[in-house]
Amino acid sequence: MSSKEMPRPKPGVMDIAAYVPGRETVEGVAKVYKLSSNESPFGPSPKVAEALAAKKIDLALYPDGASHELREAIAKTYGLNPGNILCGNGSDELLGLLCHTYLGPGDEGLFTEHGFLVYKIQIMAAGATPVAVPDVELTADVDAILAAVTEKTKLVFLANPNNPTGTYLPVNEVRRLHAGLPGHVILVLDAAYAEYVRRNDYEAGIELVSGNPNVVMTRTFSKIHGLAGLRIGWMYAHEAIIDACNRVRGPFNVNALAIAAGVAAIADRAHVDRAIEHNDVWLGRISEAVEAMGLSVTPSVGNFVLIHFPTTPGKTAADADAYLGSRGFVLRRVAGYGLPDALRLTIGDEEANLGVLDALESFMA
Ligand SMILES: *Cc1c(COP(=O)(O)O)cnc(C)c1O
């Protein structure tokens, strides 16, 4: 076969830099603390295993293609209409679904300079043009985003709080961003870390969606609910957006175990509260301890911190990553996010947190 006859992906696909997940293992190290993917140190609620055992789900049957039970459980928890909710195989699927539903060649999708990488990947996968907007102090800049909007812009992605920076925009800034967008532009508020935020001026986006046909909020069960392995996400939006996305999505995009697990997880408020409480304590402790070592930490409202390293040979982010890895602590390199001198550290359980602080201290000494 000559190369002329080879199948070719559509234009743009081969320009995509594939997503690289956080490492799980280190060669030659037996016990590893995975602090690279912002998973919950608490894991899922024990109610999840109970529900799965009690339900005797028949794996031979297709799941409910409309995720009715899960949408109703989410709606009840947040006081929403289930008709405005769409569930997905992780919120990543929903971010992609929005791109495939609203973007085509010639359209532009906006995201912030140090924003979550999935946006750029999915914008490009839809054949559209990705537009990165500069941040100010590792924080989304509303004026810069608005200045980048053109008549070709169809989607604006904002992770709030953002991963990997941990920074957030207060609700008045999000409202100002929305107010400045033309009506044909959808503002996607990715609130994957909303539960962790303890700031009076923060809002995940429910109010903004409720009052506007061009705002979407996405949420996930992967972080606070400790269910990353099952892949459950949901979005809240105007019926017209839900209707359009329902036409494009796979007919059984959420599996039967995920639906049952999600229903059980969201009902266990105490489990969520424990995870929030633990994170609040350790986010502060870790941030202070790392700064006391002479490293700078971007103030975070999520379940992770971004640590900045010097460029001095022997003390760089790459050196730290190698050293911490050899001690069994796996952090996330974030060069792909334009942050070559930083590492992202997920808040773990007490043992992992104390251990990684100890290892970092030795590295810096
Ligand atoms: C982890 C994360 C998600 C969640 O993705 P899932 O597909 O639901 O696991 C979404 N957005 C951001 C910014 C994240 O960091």
C-alpha cells in the first residue's frame, strides 16, 4: 500500500497533543503514594459498595440510556429540574460533547492559558480553532477573555477553580464575564472542584445557568466523591443545550454501575463533608509548610497545590519530581500546561501528606 492510500484522520487531529494522565508507578519503588491526579484520599462512600451489592445489577442488560435515577438524585441534592441535567462518562465526555455539538471548522473555542488541557484537545478534535487567553498571576483574566471573543467564538471554557493552578474567579467576575459575552457564545463553567472551595464569594454556576440559556456548568464524581474509576460527570444547562447534546451523545453513555454508584454517593453528605473538612485542614498546612521551605505555592482553593521550584540545577521541578518519585511520592509535572518549573501536589491522607512534606524538606536541604 502506498502512503497515499493510507487512511488519514480529519485535518487537525494529528496536531493534537494527546492527554498524559498522572503517573501511577515509579520503577523500582514498591510503595507509591499517588498524588498526581487529584483523586480523593477517602475513596468513595461505603454506601456505594452497599448499594451495588444490594441492587444485583444485571450486566447483560443495557443501562438506562437517560440515567433517570442519577439525574433525579442530583436534581434533588441541588434543587434543580432533572430536565436540565445530562450525565456523562466523566465530565471529560461532556466537555467533548459540547465541542462536538457546537463547534466545527472555522469556529473558535476559548480557554485560559493555564487551563485544563481537555478543552484544547476537544476543540481541536471537533475541527475548530483553539484560542488560549493569557492569565494574570496564574488566574483567569476576564478582560483578556472578552477581548479575545470574535464572531467565530462559540464556546468559552473556564475551569473554576482551575486545574492545575488552584486559582478561582469570584462570582462577580464570572457574572461580568457572562455579561460581556454575545448571546450566541456558550460559557462553560467547569466546577470539578466546587465542593472544596471555602470562599464566600465563590459560586459553582447554578444561579448563572438558571437565569441564562448560554451557560453550562459541569461537575464530576471523580474528585470529592472519590469515584474517578467509574467515570461519572454531569452538566446543568438550559433545555435547548441538553436537547442538542442528547442528539450527539452515545445512547448508553453512562454504565449501570456508575448510575447506581452515583445515586448512593451523592446521598452520603457526611462522607462529602469529611472530605471537605480534611482538605481544608491539609490545604492550609501543606501550603504553609512548603512555603516555609522557601518554595512558592500558588494560593489554592482546590484539593491540590501548585508548587514552584527554582531553576537552579539540582533544585528544579524535574529534579524534585525525580527525587520525590524515588521516595515513593508521585506528583504531577505540569510542563504541558506551560508551567515547566512547577509540580502539582494532590492533598492526600495524613500519611501521604506528612511523608511528602518530609521528602520535600530533604530535597530542599
Ligand atoms: C479532574 C477534572 C475534571 C473531571 O474529569 P472527569 O472526566 O469527570 O473525571 C474536569 N475538569 C477539571 C478541570 C478537572 O481537573
